[in-house]
Amino acid sequence: MKQTPEERLRLVTRNTAEIITREELNQLLKTKERPVIYLGVSITGRPHVGYFVWATKVADFLKAGFKVKILLADVHGAMDNCPWEVLEKRFEYYNIVIKGMLKSAGADLTQLEIIKGSSFQLEKNYVLDLLKFSTQTTVHDALKAASEVVKMGDNPKVSGLIYPMLQALDEQYLDVDIQFGGTDQRKIMVFARENLPILGYRPRIELMLPLIPGLTQTGKMSSSEPNSKIDLLETTTDIKTKLNKAYCPEKQIEGNGVMALCQFVIMPKKEDEKKTLIIKRPEKFGGDASYSTYAELEKAFVSGALHPMDLKTAVASEIDQLVAPIRKDFEGKEKLIQQAYPTK
């Protein structure tokens, strides 16, 4: 059954943080049957469960009748300090991970296209546009745009200044209507809107998703804090261990990574599939409970009717089910994992 613009708008906008601009999005949905949206994924660190936030949104876009392009940005990865010698292996790793992750998120992949950045970013016209762009962009503006995305360090590389220009040009060369990403991408997205017209290209709609907190009290997902995030190849035992240790203060939503996973990953899928999140508990603690919407779950948690440990157990099971197919995809690919992410 064909969806109304209002139904499509609900799917596209749910669990978003900001849209630049909503009026343009409304008009697009009214005038274009199959809009094109893209996400750029820089192939740097190992993907983790937080990536399911945008994977869940990809499923939303596909349900809303969008064509979705995912850019596996190998050139961007190199510009953000990924060693050139492992770039190709990381592309292979990401290509497998992302397809598996999208399937687990319930995405219909028939209207999905995965594109390798270097397949078009090294072509003559693109490079010429990049050079033109560099003559119009100040160091100040490029540095500001890249500041929350690129690992600059104390002695920034020139490559970090190129990064925002690449990302802006991708909107044109991928021929999209919308770009989406996390709120950390906002400065680059605004940079693209303001500067693409200088090259004669139209600005695109920019859609941002919230960044969810990690599982430790710092709230950050950091490689220096192994317990702050769950790798997509994590074992069942390790997932349970990390969730058991997770920062999940009773009755508190803010800074609670466990509840964030429920809000942005677990419950949207449950709601669309008309399934419930089941919390298994002994009778002496009230017996099993089930929740069909995130609003119901949050209400129970904030009131104290749902204890953090019971929630953690249920979330560990749900996350394990999401990543199980991805683990299976990597069986027999231990060499690729080692080549993409060498251990000392």
C-alpha cells in the first residue's frame, strides 16, 4: 500500500536530532517518489553496536521509499589517518559488517547501494572540483568544519583540511537529495550547504541523528575504554559481561547507554515488527514483563518498576541476537580481521 507523505515523514524523522531544513524535506516528500539519501562511513576504527543507530534509520528510509546509498569512504579513511597499507582490507571488513548489520536491523536491501569512495573520488572531474574547492576555502573554515570528525591531534595534517571538501563534493557526485549522519557531522554538513553553491551545485538537505552515550559513566565510546562499547564480533559471554558492568543508574535516562540502545535500536525494530521486549524476572520480583513501545519501557524504568539489572539482561540478549549473524559472516575470515586490524 502506497504511503502518504505524512507516513513517510514520520518514518524519516523519528529519532532524529536535527534536519536542515524540515521545510525542504516536506517539499521533497511531496514532489519526489523515490528521493535519494546517503550516509558516508569512514573506514577507520572497528564498527561497534552504536552503528546500529544509523543502520536502524537506513531501514526507516528504505521503508519510506527512499533509495539509500552508503559510501564506504576509503579515501576519507586515509585522510583521517587510516594507514594506507590496511585500507583495502578495512574496506572488505566494513563491506561484510555493514551488509550483515543492515539485515539484522530489518532493512530491505533491494533499494540499497554500497559505493566505494575511490571508485569515483579519483576521477578527473572530481579531482578538478576538489582543487577548485580548495581555492575557495580558507584554512580556518576547513579546520572548523573538520574539527569534530577528523582526528587532528596537536600537529594537524593537511589531509584533515581536505576531508570536509571531499564530503561536500560527495553530495553532488553521488547525486543525492539528502545526506545523513550523526550530530558530530553538523559543521561539515553546514559547510557543504554553504559552499557547494560556490561551485554551481545546489545545497542538499542535511539530516542528523543523535550520538548515543557509551556504556561507561564517562558517556564516551572510546577505544581506550574497552567496556564503553560492544564490538560487532563480540562473543555472547563478552556482551553479557559488558552489559552487566554498564552504567545504568536506577530511574535515570540521561547518560544511560543501555536505555539509549533501547530507544534508538531495539524498540524501533520491535515496534515495526509488532513484537514486544520481554523482560524475564522471577515471580518474587514481579514476574515477566513486556513492553511494546519505548515510551512504555521508559515509563516503567523511570518509575522504578523496571530494575536496571533486569533491563541489562534483556538488552544483552537482544544485542546478541543482532550481532549473531555478523559473527557468523566472519567465520573462517580470521585472516581478514587480522589484516584489517593488526594486533601487535
